[in-house]
Amino acid sequence: MQRSTCVAGWLMPIARITCLVCFALLALATVPGLPGSGCGPAQAAPVAVFPISELEPGQRGVALTAFEGSRPDSFAIEIVGLLERSGPKSHVVLLKALDPRVVATGIVQGMSGSPVYVGGRLVGAMAFAYTGALEPIGGATPFEEMQRELEPLFVQGAADHGRRQGAAWEPPVLDPFPHGRANWRRAWDTALASRTGRPAVGAGLAPLALPLAAGTALTAPLTETPATWAGLGLQPVPAGVVAQAGGQAGEEQLANEPLDPGDAFAIDLIRGDMAAAAIGTVTWREGARVLGLGHPFLTASPIELPVSRATIHTIIPTRSVSFKVGAPGAEVGALVADREAGVAVELGRRAPRIPFRLTLRNGARQEAQEVFDFTVADHEILTPVLLAAAARAAVSGSEYTLGAATLAAELDVTLGDGRHLRRADFLRTLDPGQAAVEALAPVAYLAATALAPFAVRAVALELTLHPELYATEVAEVRLPRGQVRPGERLRATVVLRHQMGRDESVHEVDLQIPPQVRGERLVVLAGSPLAFYEWDRERAPEKYRPREFDDLLRFLERYPSEEHLLVRLYGPSRGAVHEGREFASLPLSKWEALVDATSGGKTQPVGGLLLDEVQIPTGRVVLGGVSVAVDVER
């Protein structure tokens, strides 16, 4: 009898534990989308939504997220309160994680979109965290707001994409011709930083950044502009090898595999020989429609980016905000909407990508070329930055990191209508990776212009690196005499000093004196394109202000590269710029006709007139400039 009592006493705690486990399993079984629940979104069953009006502090529930791998696990949460009207028609649900795993790390980057359930009903998506918080308290976007903002956009997203390809719209404003080649990238970064940004909801409570999973070679180029990526809400982290990439760049087959609530997913930015993708979590799925993140990606419209399943390797705890380390896998659909309340993904839809082929050659050793193939996201904000990061990573990873060098670049950009923008450049540098970025600057111009939709369809860049500086300085301009006759050809001698004075070269240039120019003083200038730029832009600003997309293409193709020696003859005679082209000295009647108001603003007068110009490729980067005056007889 005593033995029976002892056995019964021993079994009672086990029975209680068993009941608690059964109760927990029963509670988890009511969570839509949890693997094994039997009522997940594979049946496309409508999810029950928990109205925020019924939330009370102390209510407990669960959240789903992937701690490891691609499938979710649950962790317990408790409702703390509600931040009402944290934004226009928006609220934030404050909650606290109770699971020891989350207590140890806090709310982590990569949990964005993790669904939160109370009583089996969907409350919202984990989206906010307190920087440096001592307790795992975060914020969720109510699912009611996600539905209201995002569900109507599944149909509208397709129309937006068609409008993006077919009509002009307003991209970020950028002065298209800043001073100097090196400033092209810096100006784009400035415009990008001012275009983006995520305000905090309250003191320290801000949207979770998305881990930007990147190959180790890409991590350094991406972190060189931390302000830019912080403004985009992205945190570059090493991702290692891409999981289940499969196939060549841009040739992956869409996986016939759904994304379920709590699954990790990736917004693909770069694929191919290197990869980068933003990692988030799925909040809700019904059929092919998916909602996630609970906060914006870029708050951009229209948008269409590739989406893949993601694999989480681990979670890295930090003293500020911890983050997931993961990698993109098989492509499953496309991101079609991006709003304050989250993003919408359509499964089975393929988003466009831009192929990018980079060819590297060593000009000294004549080695076999290295070829890198990528695809990058097709987006006017992201594409120029991603191309720059991929090019810098490839060049720096191929023994071209630092050192005096000269880079010959040939760029070929395929446009949506089949035309090509082709440009050759010759750049001296102490940082070949940065020079490769400068060679891609015309793509940033195409992305930033408001003259046409962004319509780049492919980019090819060939770089030949010469491991020494090929530079020359304009030392002197000589004229045979100080006075010439109208209509005469004037021979100018330009002396170039190479390699810090070790040798020189001499170029003879013939300049035509117009016959109608009489009794005036002209100026002969010889120098680099950079030496002319500021003065010439002030003299004839219409040359540097394209009014149509074709004007911009012509400028980007024709603007001289740094290896060209420019020899120009300027005078005070009447002139005009028509559709970006400067006309020679004109009779008064023709000049007045060209600048008449009926020209629609395409023709503008200029002060000093460019009378003649000769461009000489030197095979070196030209530096400086020299001028000399000459008088024309009456």
C-alpha cells in the first residue's frame, strides 16, 4: 500500500507536466502557419485577426521566427501596452519576449515581420526594437494596418510596374554634372542619403534594420558608405556561401515552394559570383499573397524586386541590437509593394534583374582575363550603388586593392529600347576599386534623371589595369606670332610634361580663325577636361543642362575622358547653344533667329564663343591647363 502511494506521488508531477505540455501544444496548434498545425496557410484559410482594441497589458501569446534554418520556431511573448497614434493612422504594440533565447539576445534584426499571436489570433508583425535595451521589449505593427495598406496593392502592383516602364516619373533629384569625375559617386550618395531615412517612433524605439547578408568580399564595399545603408535601414553582415543558389546568375528557376508565417525570406539585391540580400520574416500568407516585415523596405513605389527563401545560420548577440546571419536560397517570387506598414510579396512572379558582366585584365602581365557575372536589382535607387559595390569587390578581390595605377575602362549600357550607351575612360588612381566605381557613374546619371524612366537592361564593364601612373601635365602653349588674319589657320604647339618631368611630348594643332572675326582678341586654351569644366559651365550652362533624354545620352557619350588633351579657341563673338550643341560665330541675323523665343527654350545665347576645338587622345591622364592670347587683324 505504501508502495502504491509512493508511485502515485511520483506520477502526479509527471501528469501535471504532461498536461502543461499538451496544453502548450494545443495552443500552438491554433497558430495558423505553424508547421505541423494542420491548419496552416497551405489550405489558404483566412487568418483570425486580433483587434488592437481588445489588447490588454499582461495578455500572453507566441511569436514565430527562424532561429536557425529557414523554418520557424515559436517563442512566448507578453503584451506590455499600446503606443497609440505613433504615426499617421498607425499604432505600435509593445511586447516583451519571455523565451530565454530571446531574453539573452533581445529583439534581433531579421525578426522584422515575425508574426505575433494571442489566443491563436494574429496581432501583428514584430517590427521595432529599443537600441541597447536591457530587457527584450520590442514593438509590433498591428496586422489590421498591414491589411489596410498592403492587400489592395497586390492588384495595383502589376499596374505600377507597367507604368514604370512606360512613362516618365520623378526619381530623386541630382545635379547631373557635379565638378570632377570623383564627385559623381559622392553626389549620388548624398542624394541617396537625403532620399531615405527612418524616423524613430519614440525615445530609442526604431524600426529594426534588415541584415544585409553579403558575401565576405562584398561586406567591405557595402560598409564603406554606412550612412547610406543606415538610411536605407540595412545593416551589412557577412553571409558566407549562398545557400541553394543554383544555376548561373539570373537563370535560377522559381521554386514551387510557399513561404509560410515565420519563415525567413530574402530580398535579393545581388546574385551570381557574389551575392547580397536583405533578410526578413514572413507575417502572413494566403495563396500566393504574402505580407512581411511590418515596416518599409525603402518606402518606394513602384517596386519589383526578387524574393527568395532564406536560411538563418545563427544569431549574433550585441550590446546594441543583435542580428541574424543568414543567406538567400531559392527564388520564390517578387516584392510588389513597399509601404510604411510592411511589404507585399507575390509568389510565383519573377522580378526583373539587370545582368552585369565585369571583365578584368592586367595591362602589365597580359594575363588571361577574369570575368565576373552578376545580376543586380532593377531599381533606380539601388542599382547604381549595387553595381558599384560589386565592381569594387571584384577589383579589390583580384589583387588590385591599393597602389598607384591607371585604369582603362570601357562601359556598355544596354537601354530598354535596345540602344546602347558606350563610353571609354582613362583614370589615374591610388585605389583601383574606387576608379572602377567612377567608371560606372553614367549609370547613376541614367538612374537620377527625371527625363525618362529608369530603363537600364544590362551593363558590361571592361577594365584594364596598368600598375603605374600614366599622367601628363600641360606645360606650355606656343604660337608662331601674336597676331593673325581673319580666315587664317593658326598653328599652336602644346608641350606636355610626363611622369613628374622625366620626359616631354609636343603636339602641333591647327585652329581655324573664322573669316568674320575681325579686330578681336581670341584666347587659345590647352588642358584637361577638368581644367575647362567649371569655367565652361559658367560660360555656356545650357551645354550642361540636358532638356531631353537624348541630350543626356549624347553628353555622357561625348564628354571627353581624362586622357584627352583639349585645345580650344575662344572669342567674344556671338554664339548660341542649341540642344546641347554650340554653334560657331554667327551673323547677327542668324544669331537673332536662333535665340528667338519661338525656339521653345532649346536655344540659348552664350557669352564667350567656342570657335574651334581639337581633342587629342594621349594615352595618359591629362592634368592642368595653360592659355595664351592672340589678336585678329581688322
